[in-house]
Amino acid sequence: MKIKQVFENNKAWVKNKLRHDANYFKNLSLGQNPDVLYIGCSDSRVTAEELMGFSPGEVFVHRNIANMVPNTDLSIMSIIDYAVLHLKVNYIVVCGHYYCGGVKAAMQSEDLGILNPWLRNIRDVYRMHKDELNAIDDEDKRYKRLVELNVQEQCINVIKTAEVQRAYRDRGLKVHGWVFDIHSGELIDLKINFSKILEDIMQIYRLK
Ligand code: CO
């Protein structure tokens, strides 16, 4: 990568935007009003706006290794708080992807130093679903299923937060779990049955 090229690309991008709309940046500077909070993986192959067809200003984005929502991670908890209470998004999406390096690393027993506590959250997902996962002989299928179950569990972590519980109750905020299939470019809706999951877990996590 050449840094000089990046600035040249930027100049061309600005020119192109202004050619289509002379007020593009003026309007952008007025503020943001995104309807969606997207929580995805940092993987360079899995973009946020581009794969969903969104433009700048339309989606609030958080990306980390393996699209995690750890309960004590101040960064993701601040993102959810800000998106729900201040931006008033109507949708929260957790988007995983097949062939996720973070999920793969969590399936192996290697000591990865500072990554260990982060990956342990994914190992916890494996432990919670170990009967289903261990019954899958094909390693590739097991890996894909763990990606899906990880998305499901991170959605549950989203739902557990006080802000989301309140917004779900008061204004029908929706939480979705998706997987991006790198092989085909397709976005897959896992169609997680949240009302059932909510019923099951809310006796433990419900807040006033
Ligand atoms: Co990934």
C-alpha cells in the first residue's frame, strides 16, 4: 500500500461525490441519522456498508474480532448505549461470517496470549452448545455452525442490556443475527427466534 495513493484516491472520491451532488458533504456534516447498528467482524473481507448497500450516514458500525458482544467490554457497551438511547436506531444486527479466523482460533487449543480472554468468549459459546457441535463429524460444518451459534449468543448478549430491553419493550427495537458467506457473497438471515429465546432467558436477565 502506498500512502500517497490513498490521498489521491480520496481526492478522486470527493470529486466524484461532488459531481453527483454539489451539497453532498454539506449535507453529511449536518449530522447522522442511522436506522441500524451493525456489529460485525474486523475481517478485511467483510465490509459493513458495502455488502448491505448502505451509504455514509445510514449505518452505525462497530467491528471487532469475531463480532463479539462481551458483557464487560466498555467499547461495545458504549456503542449499544449511544446507538439505542441517542441515535435511536430501530435495528441492531450482529453479522458473523463463515471462515472467521477468530472463531477458527477458538476451536484450537493454542495459547495466543492477549487474545486468550477474547477468544474464551467464543469457547464459552462452544461449551454452551457442545452437544450439538460435537455431534457434527465434518469439521468444516462444525466450524460454520459455531459461527452461527456465536452470532446467536452475541445477539442474546445485546438483548441482555438494559437499553435494548427497554427499547424492545417501548418502541419495538429489533435484533437480527446474520452471517456473511464469503464463498458466495450472500448475506444469510439466521432467523433466530428471539421471542422464544427471550421468554427462556428473561426470567434471569429481566430488568425493570
Ligand atoms: Co472474522
